[in-house]
Amino acid sequence: MNAQNTLPAIEHLTVAERLRLLERLWDSLQADEAHLPVPDWHRQGLAARREAYERDGVSLSVDAVLIYAVYHQGRDPKTLKKQLD
């Protein structure tokens, strides 16, 4: 499949059709979950969220995890933001 030819075709789909396509893509990624790399900073952020929840019953926001990644792991905030957008 040629991605450059596929994108214009996708743009002509209705919103509902694009959402169904997105769901199918997501499902296909989940099927190959074992092959998806998970960076250490992501694991540490999730561990911090779990610890806070188990300790205080409070779920940390995504922003709190980003702050952790930026300030405690030395991640570049601009690069990190681009990766999450």
C-alpha cells in the first residue's frame, strides 16, 4: 500500500467512515501489541499514576505525567508534545 495514495482517499471518506477506519487501525495495533515499543519514561509515568492511585485514591492527570517526564526524566517538552499530538 502506498501511503501517499491512501491519504487523499481517506480524506474523501465521511466522518463516520473515518472513525470506523480508525477503530479498525486501533484494533490492528492492539493485535500486535507485543511488538509495540514502550519507552521507559512512559512506563515510569504510568507507575507514578498507579502508585498515586493506590496510595491516595487519586488518579494523576496526563498533564501530571508529562510534568514528570519533562522535569524528572529530562525529556524535551516540545518533542514530547509533538509525540503526543
